[in-house]
Amino acid sequence: MSTINAQNYGDGTDSVPASAVLEGTAKAWVNFNGTGTIATRDSYNTSSITDNGVGDYTVNFTDTFATGDYSMSGMGSAVTTDGRNLFEGFTARTTGAYRLLSTSGSSVLNDGTYVNVSAHGDLA
């Protein structure tokens, strides 16, 4: 079992304020198979994934964000010659969805075998 030592956390107390935990947790995340018929492996606050074409996906949120200024990050892998995928935003994010591109190291769009993305921000 892991222990978090928060002694002298900010104000000298031995506890972590709830706001630090709530603000720091992902408000949405998903792990999905982006090849063939896409399928979610596991997720939180993700209602669905849309396959827009090769290496082009939209992650749809169950509960929306307060603004489009949330932080989105991702990683993944693909069965390609270099075995890695990079993700980048395709269009301006909305409060209810984020569209991303999956590319190989050579910037060629490809379907990700493992696509993992998470979003941090304030929910509406």
C-alpha cells in the first residue's frame, strides 16, 4: 500500500486539501482500440468514440466541461514499423468533445491499437 506524506503541505498541516485532489484528477479519460471497429476498453466520463476515418477520432464526453480550455493529453501505440503513435488536436475543442489525430513517428495517419487520452479541467 502506498502512502502520501503531506506533512507541512502548504500551510503546515498534515492533510491535503480536498481542492488539491479534486482539481488534480482527470475529469474524463478513455482507453480504446482504434483499429477496425473501434471499441472502448475502459473509460470515465466518456459517452462514445467516433471514428472519423484512418487515425481520426472524436472523444465525446458524458458530462461537459465548463469551457473549451481544458487540458487534453494522450499516448498510444500502433502496429507500425516504429510502433508508436503521437496525438494532436484536429479542430478546436468543444465543451462536449475533443477530436484528435493519431500519427506514426513519420506523421502518417494510422489507426492506434491502443489509444489513451485524458482531460483535466472544470466540469460544467
